[in-house]
Amino acid sequence: MSAPIVFFDLAGPDETALRAFYEHVFDWPCGQPGNFMPGNLPKLDGAIRQDPAEKVLYVGVPDVTATLSVVEEAGGTIDVPRFEVPGVVVLGLFKDPAGNRMGLVEMDGDAPVVP
């Protein structure tokens, strides 16, 4: 059996600001010392690609454009606005207030929107 991903963390110089950002944008309840439990789907896919080294977590949202607006309101920045990969998925990329690069996947219920 493959080893599952069971945990992730997000780091930055101001833990309080990061907690507030993720609570506001994604409704992730962040307690002390910053632990949270995002709503996860039963299946988590991954990809390996040839690009500069990085890791990106993708959060499923009903509307990538609307969520990117909330990201900006909460102190994040848009890295790549909403775009479509035909036949695959709808995406957007942002940076949180600490500069962590994250992704958004447009979802219709429990399934990604496929353009």
C-alpha cells in the first residue's frame, strides 16, 4: 500500500496573521497553536512535474475568481489568475501573507470542474 499524506503545515513569520488569513479565506478553524482540520475529500491526488522545485497545495473552491478576490482582501496576492486547462481542470494560484504559494481548483461539489 502506498504511504498516505497525513499532515501538512504552513509557515511564516506571523502565525497569528496566517491563522486569520486561512480562517477568513477558507473557513479553516485554526485553534492554538495554529492546528486546523480542513475539509478533505476521501481521495487526494498528486502530480510530479518538471519545473523549478516547489510544492503547491491546491484547495477546492466553488469559484476560483471569487476566492482570489477574498485572498486579496485578506492580505494575500494573486500569483496567477483563474485559468483553464482544457479537458483537465480550472485553476488559480496565490501567495498567502507570508509568501507561501498555494493553488485553487474550481469544484462542483466533490468533483473538479473540467472545462
